[in-house]
Amino acid sequence: MSANDTLIIFDTTLRDGEQSPGASMTQEEKLRIAKALERMQVDVIEAGFAIASQGDFESVKAVADTIKESRVCSLARAVDADIDRAGEALKNANAGRIHTFIATSPIHMEYKLRMTPEQVLEQAVKAVKRARSRCDDVEFSCEDAGRSELDFLCRVIEAAIDAGARTINIPDTVGYAMPHQYGETIRQLMERIPNADKAVFSVHCHNDLGLAVANSLAAVTNGARQVECTINGLGERAGNAALEEIVMAVKTRADFFHIDTNINTREIVPASRLVSSITGFPVQPNKAIVGANAFAHESGIHQDGVIKFRETYEIMKAEDVGWNANRMVLGKHSGRNAFRSRLEELGIDLKSEQALNDAFQRFKDLADKKHEIFDEDIQALVSDTQKAAENEQFALVSLAVCSQTGEIPNASIVLTIGGEEQRSSSEGAGPVDATFKAIERIVNSGTSLELYNVSAITSGTDSQGEVTVRLEKGGRIVNGHGSDIDIVAASAKAYLNALNLLSADSQKAHPQTAGV
Ligand code: KIV
Ligand code: ZN
């Protein structure tokens, strides 16, 4: 391994990350995340699966039209319609990539695709050639490579490289691999495939056994030069390899990996917070790099050591991953221009003057209650403004909650449903329970509450509470979000947001269904 090798960071938060149940994002939210990834200098942004729906197509296109510094990629099954749709969405990209894939494991070929290995090989070659006719940069993935036979992988990959693929991805789709074994697979593939030197080998690991990062790093030590990962490890089931862990492992242990990335690590924590706030997936406090405790020292001995000489217990600097980027930006006396330029700096593009006015009004209301407005507050209020502008079916008008020691809590709520005002009240085990019951008395949604989570957006008791409500109905799962200084009001907003998401049209294809 030479000292100046570069590891390509391919972020799939907007595609595989979005495949987490309830993590779906709007086009505006995807753009905000894409801009944060671009600021972080991510090499490749997988913006989505263009054929999944009209909305997905438009989101991939919007990212491709906007992002200039990172390569923008769309996923496509190995079928003509997917590839053409991906090519169309990427038409205006500064640098685009079509990522086409087909399953190569015996179990996927037999039960999912119902194809013979020869048919899969033929289809892979056809897909890569078609993708090359639509885009110069083509990546080919052998889905479920972690459970595929080595000899067959060698044949398919050699043929895909001959057909024009310049990146070959070896996904551990079901998180089955073990680090040593997976690293060995990468090494053998690169040794045995005669034209391996014409492609970059990439890895894409899922975290079902908690080994996604370890497997990815084992692959890097064996020659892989692209890692596919997501912010906060978001992704299908147990998630994907976490970008922040991969990047900081190779940076902190440069003595071991001898490899660089192009990542501006100071953008890691802001990006983590943005993704968490948009998706409503909280970051556990003890999560490496981006968890609230990642740089906190509880024990007196550790604190003493860190004060005397930081490296006694810290292997990275908090500021290097952006922990101090939470700047106080604006306050009560800040004007519209200051607000607008901070939005621009955060990559937030409110499409109309009306949307800017609404967001500014919310900002003023918040600044009346809270002295210091942080970037996270602005991100949350922009999300709320956007939801309000989407002609929601269900909207909160007012809420009165009575909660007193020794008394049964009671909530009285006024909502609009399709513009029509409705009122109700209910008792409950606590103020939030009473509020949700009062809403249900009106809407009778038939949903089940799968998750309720509240967290503080910033520190201090005047912080806004950010609430996630996950509702399930007929197998469909949505995550609703709401934020407010009053956490019961934030909860009501999150519940209504989840109902709005359920009532919206959601026809969307999943990439990992057979497309042939
Ligand atoms: O996990 C997987 O195999 C994937 C492919 C589509 C690359 O996400
Ligand atoms: Zn995946």
C-alpha cells in the first residue's frame, strides 16, 4: 500500500439510509443533506433510486442539478428501464455515476431472481453496457456478494469490467461476513481477476452483526479503495457502515492504514445532527465520534488525565470532528438579512419570499422565548415551515394541557382537518398521552404507535424539544417529527406530521425486489 493512496468515500445516506423504515425524506430535505455532504467533501453522493417513484426521480435530478463538487450517483437494477431513468435524472450532473446491480448469491439467484447464473452474468454485462451508453462513470455491484461463490464472482466481475464498469462493489448485503474472511475475499478477487487493475474495488457492508465498519476496514487493508457508508450508520435494518467511523479510523490510525480521505472532518458532527433531525433517528449518546458522550469523561481519573495531557485518554480531538461547530448564530435582534444569509450558509434554499417570511416569523417567535438561536434550531424551524407549506391534511391550531401532581392530566386540542376546525379533549396517563388520545378522538386513525422519542435540540432547559412519533398502519411505517420549546406541543406536531405522511401517496418501488 503506498503512502499517498486515497480512499473514496461514497455516501449512501440518501439511498440506502432512506431505506430505513420511516426514514423517508422530502426533496428539500435531501438537498439540504446533499449540500452538507458536499461541504464535507464526500467523493460520491448516492442520491437515490431514480425509478422508485416520480418523487425519487425528481430528488435525484435536483441533487444532480445542484451539487457541483461531489459526484452524484443513482442506483438502478440491471434492467433497461431503471438504467435509462437513472441516466435521465443525472443528465445535468457535473459528474454523474450510474450504479447498477444484480444479485449473485445462489439463494438470491434461485429464489428472488429465478435466474440461472449464466442468465445473471449475461444480464450484468448487458446492464453495464447500457449504463455506459448513458454515463461515462458506471459502478457495478454483485448484490449479496458476501454469500456468493468466489469463482462465480470472479467471472461476473471480469465480464462487468470488460463491459465498461470502472468501480466494482462487493456488498455484504445481509451483514453476514466476518472481517478476516471478507478482507480475504477482497484480496482474492483482486488477485484472481485478470482485469482487476482497471477498476476500483468498493465495499458496502450492512451492520446486522455489528460488523459493518470492521468488515469495511478489513477490506481496505486488503485493497478496497472505495467504502460505501452513511451518516450515523443509517440504513436498512441494522444500518450500513457509519461514515464518521470509517473516516476517523483511517485518519486516526494513519500509521496502520497509510491512506487518506478527502473528507473535511469538521463537518462530521453538523452533518450527523442534520441527518438525525431530518430523519428523527436519534444518535445514541455512546455512539462513536458523534454521540453526545463520545468526548465526555465521566470518571475522575480520566478527567484528571485529560486535563494534564489530553492524549492520555483521547485519541481524537473533539474540534476535529466539528464538536465546536455549534455556534450561536442569531438572536432576538437579528434582522431578516442576517437570517437569510445564515440560511444560505447552511445550504437552505427557501424557494419563495413567502416561505422566507414564514420561516423568519417562526424565528422571531422562537427568539422571543429563547435567547440564543443555534444552527440546529434553524434547521428544525425550517423543517416545520416546510411541513406547514405542504398543505397538510392535519394541522395543529392550539393545545391546552393541564398537568398537576395528584390530578389526572387533561388535554384540549383544536385541529384543522382539510382546513376544517375540529376540537376535542381527553384525559391520559400523562400530558403527552392525553394529547395523543385527544387527537385520536377526532381522527380515529387505526394506527399503532411504534415509537415515541423526545430529545433536546441544543443544551439548556430552554432548548427546543424534538419529537419523533413512529406510526404503523397496514404494514406502512412513517416517522413524524415536530419541534417546539413546549415538548407537549412538539409531540402533538410530530403525531400530526406522522398522520400527514400516512395520508400522502407513497407508491415507491424498493430497489431490492427483482426487476427482471
Ligand atoms: O446492500 C446492498 O446490496 C445494496 C446494493 C443495492 C448495493 O444496497
Ligand atoms: Zn445496502
